[in-house]
Amino acid sequence: MKNLRTIAVCVSITLYSLSSSAQTGDVIPLNEPDLNKPKLFQNLPDNIPVKMENILSLFGVAVGQPVNMSMSDVTPFQFAGNVVSAISKYENSIQSIVVKSTNYPGASLTISKITDANGNVSYRGRILSMQHGDMFELKGDNNQFILVKKKFYDLVNE
């Protein structure tokens, strides 16, 4: 009788384990990059020299104020929008400003001015839209700054 009970329990466990599954065949919720996003800056060149005086003037603009500036003397690239954020942290060693564009729908210009302990100043910046497949990143070399066009998914992993 004991053997019959043991066999019945083993058979029950085996049948139960075969009928249940720990993982389902559902699709894993991964966000694959949408490489077919429309290009926002397709009519602009891949490298645009930047007029830093115009960018530096942004740090004096108050939140909510409109801006309309030419990004370059060489390439016609007008950027218009409203300042949505302007912050200063760590005794002005990091200053950042965000401008939401009115002439490039969905795009935002983010510029940060970083001053290190020795007084050296560096700049970081991007023009980015989450709905589009291209963006610009500010690169500097020997006080010459250029906007370099990049693909959205070179920067962002979803």
C-alpha cells in the first residue's frame, strides 16, 4: 500500500509539472530602435560651425523668455524657441539652459557651461528631439565649436 501511494504521488507531481510552465511564449517587452524615425535636420549639413557669442548670450535669458538666434555665421541655421529651464549649481560651476524650439517641432537645445577648479571652462550641448532620428551634438576643439549631426540611437538606448 505504501508503494502504491508513493507511485501515485510521483505520477501526480510529474503530470502537474508537465502541464504547468514557468515561462510563457509571450514576446519579451524589448524596445527595438525605430530606425525609420523621420529626420528633423535633413536639410542641414553634418557639421555646422557655431558662433559661441550667441550661445553664451543664452545664459543671461530668464525662464519663459523667447530666443531667436543664428547658430552660425557660415551656415544659415536659425534656432527659435522659449527658455524652459535655467539652472546654476555648485556656486555657478555648472550652469545649464534648456530652450524648447518653436521652429523645429519637438526639439530642445540643451547647453551646459562647466567651470572646473582651475577656472577652465568647457561646454556641452545637444539639439535633440525624441520623435526624430537625428540630432546635433556640440563639440569643441581649441575654442572652435561645431554642431555635429548624429543619429538618435547613437546616443539613446530605449
